[in-house]
Amino acid sequence: MSAQVIAVNVGRPEGGPWTGRVGRTAIRKHPQAGPVGVRRTGLDGDSVCDLTFHGGPDRAVYAFAREDLDHWQSVLDRPLRDGLFGENLTTSGLEVTEARLGERWRVGTALVEVASVRTACRVFTSWLGRHGLEEGGWVRRFTEHGHPGAYLRVLEEGVVERGDAVEVVHRPAHDVTVGLAFRAVTTERALLPRLLEVDGLAEHLREKAEAYAASAARR
């Protein structure tokens, strides 16, 4: 099956004690029935509340594979809808974890680039807990599985809708994948210098990689 978008999801801010220190979140994403604009700051109609760890040009759009939702669906023995993990694009037939940083996809009429990875946070675990999924241990479980989804930067604005193809139009020569980058920022920090092989590396990842490399050089 060719790679495609099976859901385009956006969310609006909501509050509550479960949202943590920011006090508001837009993690509740709703699939959209028609075309949605893809802008350099994200999807039309979507919101980002915690700009420290989400949003911005290097984390404008979040893609997560339906295959990975299916994994958790099997583990938890209950149905999980598209968008439940807070993703903007639910994809099918695309190896998101094996995508390389800097890889470019044509999605609808937009051109996007794989720029970063998502790490689980308190809001994510609390959100899943509100949906009857065991809240405790989600950061560990998500991290151990190692399929975090990909944050995308938007190189060319356009529109996307359910059923649009996802075409990989550029794949860099390096082998720094989404999965490797995720391990580097979570469980295998010795991998962090590898991220510096990536042209146009997201600034927050560059800062982590350079700080680790500098610390290692002083040892």
C-alpha cells in the first residue's frame, strides 16, 4: 500500500488541573473532513499552548503512524482513534521511525521536512489517563517502544486532506533516523553527537548535541 494521510487532526486549547504547569493544552485533536491549510507555523485551526517544547518552525506539524497506534491498540486491547496521541497527521504505509532527519515529504500540496522527535510529557500521560488508559508509566512505555513520531517543518505551504499521498521526495545520505534521534535524546545520550551530521538540524537538538559533545571533550 502506498503511503498516505488517513487523518488530518487539529485541536483547540482547553484547561484543567491535568494540563500541568502550562494550564492549557490542545492535545485533543479532532479529524477534519475537508482540506486543511499547512502553514510554516502549523495547520490551520490547530493550536499550540506550550511553546517551550512544542510548536515553532521545527515542530510545526506532528506526524504519527497508524501502524504505531495499532501497536498500542493491540497492547492495550482496546480501540484507539486517529489523533488520540495528539498527532496532526495520522499516516499509513510510511515508516516514520525509519525516516531520516532532513527527509522531505510531499504531503498534499505542501512540502515538509522531518526535523525533530516527540518525547512523552506529563500532559501526554495525563491525557491518556483521562481516556481510561493507565496513566502511570506512560513516559517509560512510550520511550521503551521507541516509535515517537516525527515533528515536521514546512518548507512549502499548501493544503492537505485525508487520503492524500505522502511521497518521499528527498532522503539525505546520512543514517540519522527518527528512531536514532529519539534514543539520543532519551536513553542513549552517547548518540547525541551523531545528530550533528544533519544539515539544518533543529536548533533545540543542536544545542543538546553540542552541549553533550563539549562535556564529553572535557572528561
